[in-house]
Amino acid sequence: MTTNRFLFLAMPVRLTLCLFVSALMVAGLSGCGSSRHVSAKRVSSVSAAVSGKGSGASGASQRIDVSGSLPAETRRLLEEARRWMGTSYRYGGSTRSGVDCSGLTSQIFVNALQIKLPRSSAQQSEYCRRIDRSELMEGDLVFFRTGSKGVSHVGMYVGDGRIIHSSTSRGVIVSSLDESYYRRTYHSSGRVERYYAMISGKTGKNKGKTDKNKGKTDKRKDKPADAPDLKQRMEESPVSVPAEDLDRLLAGVSRKVSEKVSEKVAADPKASNAVSVAADLTAVASAAADKEKAADRVRKALEKKRRDLEDIIDQKVDSVISDYFD
């Protein structure tokens, strides 16, 4: 009887311990928003993969080949990406001691090409020009929706259907886009326009457009030889007006216009009332516009805060499940 009573009293304690251990296990799982550091064991496994001693946690080859046939800018991106392999994950980090997914892509671009990307994965998605997945080339960014809303993870394409990214569970690794987890969470692909302009030789949006005037005859060539050009006549006999004389001239014109308007208003009471009403309406409209601008600024600030909070929540939720698929 005493033994049964002891077991009965111990049940709540055992239940509390089970719940506590479960909470620790959930907190230890990973997703692109967790602030947990990668363990030394996992970092060492990634380092082994980079050195060729393993195939990597994701099953994809961890080697990043830099072909000499690639543009110089692309080679610099891939070489910079190599330097980050094996770096541990840290939420909000952007250094070799710890980096998150968007911090990694930002640092690769700024270190290799001095191109500064927005800080979050969602902002980077908006910053890039959207491309089809079949158009991916080295240096393009690949975005994933790992949470309930919008983009929450990003990696850089390194060729052969693979990306380099910062995994919360394994740090900076190379993963295949053909893995089931990335096929399921794939959101979109994007291209950094400044980088693409460097490797394609484009100088602006007008490149490739046909000259509208090409093939048209220059009408000035049909002008008789003895017809004096206006510009030439002005250069031969320039007319100079002192600045102070020009100011007086403009002031006189303005004064005359004001006098004419005043005469019309004085002669017509209705016009006078209309001018007064128009001035009042202008003042009211100006005040309303100022208030609307202030309210709009507040709305935009609140909306940004809401989006940031949603991103953080999505990333935290994703950290519970991604460790089993990453």
C-alpha cells in the first residue's frame, strides 16, 4: 500500500520532468530563425565534408568548383562562398564566428563585389529581379518559404542544382535543390541586377534598343548653304544683358501682372470672393495633406514592425521542424 502511494505521488513529478525535457528538445531543433549556435560536433562534420572526407549532412557534394571559364565576378563570388564553408549558425550574425542565411548572402556579395544587399531574406527577395528556376546560374539567389507566411530563408546558387546557405542545425553547407525539403519549401529565384550587369556587359536599360532616328535623313543637311544658322548668328553678334537689368525686367513684368489681376478682382466682387474662398480651400487642403502624410508615415512604420515580427515568428516556428529535413 505504501509503495502504491509513493508511485501515485511520484507521477506528477515524472510528468513535469517529461514536459521539461520535451521543451528542451523543441528548443534545440533548428530553422532559419533560431538563435542557437551549431554544436562543435556538427561544425566538425561539415568541415570534414568540405575537406572531402564526407558527402555532407544534406547528401549533396560540399565542393564548390570555380571554373576558369566563368566570368571574373562569378569566380570571386564562389571563392568568397568557399571561405564561409563550415561557419556556425548564429541568428542575426554576419561574421565568421556565426552567420544566418541572409547575413551569409549579404557578406558574400559585399566582400566579393562591394554590392550591398538588404539584410533580411524577405527584403532580398524584393530587391532581386524575379527569374524562373530553370534560368538559375551561379550567383543567383534562391528563396524558400519555411514558415507560414512569405520568404524566410535564402541561399546562393553555386551550380549543379545546389545552393550554399546557413543552416541553423549545421551552419554553412551546400544543399541540393532536388532534396524533398527544398522542393517543398521553394518559393522563388532572384537575380541581383548589379551583378548581372557586371557579367553581361550591360550598361543600362536602353542597351539593345534600336535608335529611332537611325536611317532618317538629317533635315539640316538639306538647308541651303547660304542660310545662316540661328546659333551661328547669335555667336557672331551676341546680346548681353546685365544680371541686375534682367532682375529689374522680371520684377516689372511680375508687378504688371499683379496689378492687372488686382484690377480685375476689384472690378468684380464675385472674383474677389472666389479668390478668398480659393485661398481658404488651399490652406485647408494643405493642412489635410500634411496630416495624411504624417498618418501614412505612422502606418508604414507599424506595417514594417508587423512584417518583422511575422518573419521572426515564422522563422522560430520553422526551427521546430527543419532539423529533420535540412
